[in-house]
Amino acid sequence: MDDLTKEFITESQEGLDRMERCLTELEARPQDSAQLVGEIFRAVHTIKGTTGFLGFSRLEKLAHAGEYLLGSLREGRLAVTEELVSGLLRLLDGLRAIVQLIEDTGNEGEQGSADDKALIAELAALNEEEPPTAGGAHLAPIVVPTDPAAVEPGAGSPSVAVAVQSAVGSNDKTLRIDVDVLNRMMNLVGELVLTRNQMLQSGVEATNFPELARRLDSVTADLRETVMQARMQPVGNLFGKFPRMVRDLARTCGREVRIEFFGQETGLDKSLLEAIKDPLTHAVRNSVDHGIEPPAERLRAGKSSEGCVTLKAFHQGGSVVIEVSDDGGGIATEKVRAKAVERGLVPADTAAAMSEREVLQLIFLPGFSTAAAVTTVSGRGVGMDVVRANIEKVNGSVELDSKVGVGTTLRLRVPLTLAIVPALVVRSGRQSFALPQTTLVELVYIPTRDAAKVIERVGAAEVYRLRDRLLPMVWLDRLLGLNNATDHHGFYMAVLEAEGCRYGLVVDDLLAPEEIVVKPLSTVLREIGLFSGATVLGNGTLALILDIAATAARAGVKPVAEEDEDQVVEVHQTDEESFLVFEDKARERTALPLEIVERIESVPLSQVEYANGRPLLQYRGELLPLRDDGRVLDEVELAGGNLDDVAATILICGEAGSKTGQRMGVVVRRVLDVSEGSLIQDDGAAGGGELALVKDRLTTIFRGFEQKPDWKEVA
């Protein structure tokens, strides 16, 4: 196939996608017909004009018939009706099938086929050129199912159905990138080559080698960001497929349904956009078929006869969340419970003891379906289990909320990109593991001397009381059968959350957070079921990436129901910030932005050294300056005793919040809490200091990273 034909196929597919969106909008907004019909006409006219000199006469003939009908519509001789839009949609399917056939085989197939003749005759009838066939029956349309599972044996035209199905993913290998982004990538590659050459000529022992290394790090980070930007595509590209599908499904199921979109500009990695296409399609189909009630039933319930399916996308905590909501009848948990027992998916006694949230999770079991009969739309018990499996393959999670009589919301949470993800690196049993930071809630350090007091037992399970809530504890070394390598100082607990399960993962040590490159697992490791990938750390060692949800399931952690399940409150805390609250001066609460705190260390006083009157700490091969605004070190030392036995609490703060690129340790009297807080407008009452309201208490914000500390004053 020559380059001209390839370019024609790409442009035609893009034009047909626009045509599909415009047709569904045309039916919903006939008052805007002039602009929409003009866009549809241009798409068909472009295909017709190009096929003339490429020699695709079959495609040209079909496009000409459609153009003639659209010309009458554009000139106002025809009105926009449901029958007319349906005919134009069948024209779209016919054109798309031929274009896909050209891409697959290099030719357009049989000339003058029966399907083409029937479609051309239908278009002519819509244009009132000739009367419909005898008896007023509609001519057989080209059947294009939206889901491969909907193709029943002997239904429609199999060859056309298969061709159009593959056309849905025909643009998967192409990506449109802004020229400015390409120019920036080229400039960064040039800087990368220049820095490499300078490093090769200078050698490792050169005095300017550290500066070149920092420059290399900066250019690499910029290049990574630019490549990620190039791969990002708006989710609206995917949402545009659904209006046509909802229209066809609603008519098949006897429903009245409209679809609404929010956050179409939200960016998502191209590969992830393709990965969630099928799960999202299943979710929308279920909303139309199972969620939205028939018009008569909705009217009896006091609702509008027309149901609404809403697709909403937004960024949250380093992930992209896509919600599929409907205002239908909701999910009756008792019906789900009974059906699961009837199908033998769970024992009756187990089902009876389940909470409503646990019952909703049964919908994701393979083979589960509440449909009374198998149809072309549903009833096979295949769907929601595939949704969860496919989302979990890309390190995502699925949540389901439903209320009878109000509606159902399916929430898909996926990472921004699969290639590079921020992660916390931990050590357990002398091995390194990576925890995706999107699942990390907070970190807790438990000294050995306090373990017996803070760890409680519920039956055979160990739990930790975190701010009056019991948190299940999962010991990573025990779960994986590793040798316990916990030292005498204590251990760390990473509070993780996935699919409604929040638990504490106990590890031996925390290493610095890294942006890791995700590599696929071998077959042997994949069968273990606890890891989602692997990576090579900055020090050259291999680390496995833990699957947070699978780890919870293996450890037997169950989702925790909210305190008030009847009250569902959606909160978007755009003006709040997470803080670590501590005490460094008598009776004064101070807080650090949680994003800059790497870890909490209990350091023996003998390890704190002084140079020119300022406190320093040799910490993991790095000389770390200490900030002691409350003179805590002096108090601890005056308390007396062996310096090896007396410890100071130090917050290790990283570069995430630093404008100067400096890391430091903040000496505190004690850590009080980790919580959300809202900044308070400065009215002068605080003497120029920045305040926040954390759990209804005034708290001073420590902004020590805003400028380099005056060590003379600190010392």
C-alpha cells in the first residue's frame, strides 16, 4: 500500500469519527443543523473527492449517494428526523466498512454488492427520489453491533460486522502531536547529546562532573515530561464513541436515554486510553441495559421518562478517575445476594453475613448476571469481571456505589501513565519493593519500645489504632515468607488504600521515593499474583512492584464500610492541604506540608554532630543540616543520661517542597497527627506567620524550605 493511500485511510477514519459525533448531536440538537450538517457534508465530500483519482469506485459511488442526500438536507429541502439520522448512520457504517477493507486488503471488495445497492436505494428513498419498497417495509440495513459479543449466529452481515469492529481500533497505532511539542523534544535531545559529549570528554574525576551530572538529570526530567505530554490524549477522544452506541442500545432495549460528558479535556496516556476502552464500553452498556428503567417505570417512580448516563473524568491524587453514573433504579443488594447463592458463586451462610458493600463486590465475580434472559445486549454473565480484570492489568482499581431508586456509579481509577510512575521504595527481608504512591495514604513509624502498647489483637489478626480507627496490619516479610530483618530501633508501616481496603503494610525500612520505569513481569512471577511489574532502581538493584489490591486480598483484608452508609457525600478538597502536625515549642502546634516529609526518624543524640555551632547529621551517606527552632536538642541533652540511650525525633524532609534543592532534618519534640487542614487568611493577628486550621485547632505552618535557613540564628 502506497503512502498516499495510507494517508487517505487515516484522514477518512478521522472524518468518519467526526461524522458520527455530529450525527448524534444533530438528532439531539436539530436547531443547530446548519453547522452540524455542514461538518457531515464536508466529511463525505472529502472521501468522495479523494476516491476519484485513487480508483476506489465502489466507495465513490456510495459517498456520492450520501452527498446527494446531505445536499438536500443542507439546502433545507429535508427536515431532520429520526429516520433520516438512522439512514445517515447506516451510510457511515457502510463507508467505514469499505475504508477498513481497503486498509486490511488493499482493495475495496466486490463492486455493486447487494448491501451497497440496498443502502443507496434507502438513501434515495429518504431523499424522496423514489418511493420505498412494496409494503412500506424498510430495506435491510447493514448491521454493525457495538460489542463483539452481540453478534448472534446468522445475524446481519458477518463480513461487514467484523470489518467495522476492527475499524474501531484502527487508529491505535497513530498519534497526532503538536509541532511545538516535537520542537521542544528535539531541542532537549540536542541538549542531552551536548551534555553527554561534555561528560565523556571531562571524565568522572573532573571538577565540573557533578555540575554536568545535575544538568543531565535536569534535561532527562524535562525530556521525560515532554514525552509524557506527547503521549497524553484527552479522554474526550474516547467519549466521542459513546453517543452513537447509547442511541442504538436505547432503541434496542426500549429505553429513552441521553448521555452527558464532563472533563473531556482530562489527559490520559495513549496506551491507557486504549486499555480502558473495552471496560468503559461494558460499563456504559450496563448503565443503559441494567441501570436505566423503561419509560413507564420511570414515570411511575416520579422520574422523567428519559434517563441520563453521565461520564465524568478528573484528576485525583496522581490518577485519572472516570465515573460512569446513571439515574436509574440502582442495584438491589438482596437480589444480588440471592442470585450469587443460586449460581453457586458463594455459600449461603457466607452471603448472609456480607455487608451491602461486600454484596456489591459479588457483581465482579465471573459468571455473575441478574438478567432474566440472554439477549444480544446482556445475560451471559460476562462483563463486570472483565472490567475489573482489565483495569487491574494497568494497575488501576474499580469501585462501585449504588442506591436503590437513585442510581449507580462505577468509578474507574487508573494511573496517568504506565511507563513511569512515582513510587515509594521499601525494604523487607533484605529485599527492595516498590509501592505506587497513588495508593499511599501516609507513613507511620513504630519504635520497638512502643510496639506492645500500640498493636492490638482482634482474634488472630493484628491491628493498629490510628486516630481512633483500627487499621489491619499486614507484615510483608511474613506474607512473602522472607527472613525477618527488623532492627532494634523499630519498624515502618505504610498506610495503603485500594478498592476500599485500607491497611498498614509493615516493612523494615524506607528508602528514598523514586520515579520508576515499569517493566513487565516474567510468567513465573506473574503467577504469584502479588506483583504488578518490576523495575530497576537508581542503585542498579531489581525491585518488584507490589499489587496493593492483590496484597490486601491475599492477607484477607476486607473493605471497611463508612460510618454512615446512608449518607454519601462527595468532597473535592481543592483548597485543603495535608499536614504533619508536631510540637517543637512549648504548647505550640506546628505543621509541615506532608508532601515534603520523607520519613520520621528516632535518632540517638550521640549521632548529632556540630560544625561551626550548627547541628548536623550524617544520614545515609549524606550530610544533613538540622533545624531546631524549638531548641529541642538542648532540652534533650540537659535531661541527662547516656547520649546513646537518649533519642531525638527528626523529620527527614526532601526536595519535593524545596525551592533551593536542599534537604534538611527538622527536630521536633513529638509528632501529634497527620491530617487535612485549610489555610487561614492572614489578618495580622498571627504576627505575620502563616496559620492553618487542622482539626479545628490553630496550627503554625513551617515553611523552612522557602529560603535557606540562617544558620547563625538557628544555632
